[in-house]
Amino acid sequence: MIPILIALACLCLLALVYRHARVPVRHRWRRRQARIMCNQMRGPDRNQPATLVYARLRAMDPLAFEELLLEAFEQRGNPVIRNRRYTGDGGVDGEVIVEGVRFLIQAKRYRETIRPEHVRAFAALCASRRQPGLFIHTGRTGGASRDALAAAPGVEIISGNSLLELLTGGTFALPSQRLRRPAGAGPSFPNGVNRA
């Protein structure tokens, strides 16, 4: 009788572990869509006009866009940490480790100007976790958002040409390279990561 109870308990434990360890179908679908899009942008669609690329990005499922950014970092050789679920993630859409520095990622598909309250909220989240962050978006960065960003030293905005370079496999400057830059050693925001 006891061996049967032990076997039953082990079976239940295995079922619980398997349920939490596997990737849900929705996640697999979005990861597959992101992988296909990333491979297209690094291959045959690499030289498409920026307006067309941005139209494609804005037409994507928002959660697949998050996966696309993580996939782009992964294809650059950077380890990424994906969330177990998309909702209730506390404002963090994933994390990337670049040369030993762990960055929180917030992804937004904007058509217009980004909202400064989103930048402030993400900056507060990064400050509370004491980690730098990458606010990656497809919109424009307005004056109020630039002011909010100026008050948040650990947060970077990646958009425009920097975002295109990240996605197409171009010469994207890694954020941790800028963090190690000594004071007075030239521009503090090289061509890959910018505040605009």
C-alpha cells in the first residue's frame, strides 16, 4: 500500500512540474512568429525602407513584438530571460544580459509619440529593482518623455535607427559598452543606443 501511495505522490508531483515547465501553446506561436520575422529582417527583408519595417512592426501582435525583441538579442548572442506569462509581468517584458549587465526590457508598439508616464513608470520600476532598463518602442520620443528620461539615469530608449539596427543585425552598440565609458571619453550615447 505504501509503495502505491509513494508512486501516486511522485506522479502528481511530476504532473505539477511538467505543467509549470512547459511553454504554453500561445507562447510557442508568438515565439515562432517572432523567429520568422527576425530571420526575414536579417535576411531577404534587410534592406526594406524603414517606413515599411515600422509598418510591419506596428501591425504585429504586441506580445509577438516583445518576443521579436528578445529573439533579436538572442540572435546577437545575448542570453535573455523570458517571463513565464505575458500578463501580470509588472511592466517588464523580458530581460537581456549584455556583457554581464542585466537589463530589464519594456517594449511598446506606438504609432505616435510615446507617453512620458510610461517612461516614468518604467524608470521607477528599474530604480526599485536597482537594474538598468531598455525602453524599446516604435513611436517618436517627445520633449516630455525626454525630460522624464533625463531624470532616470539607468533607462535607455531604443528606437528609430537603433531599433532597426538591432532587428536587422546591423552595427547596434550594446548598452553595457556605454555604461563602462569613462567620463569625458567622447559622446555618451553612441550610434546604437540613444535617448531619442
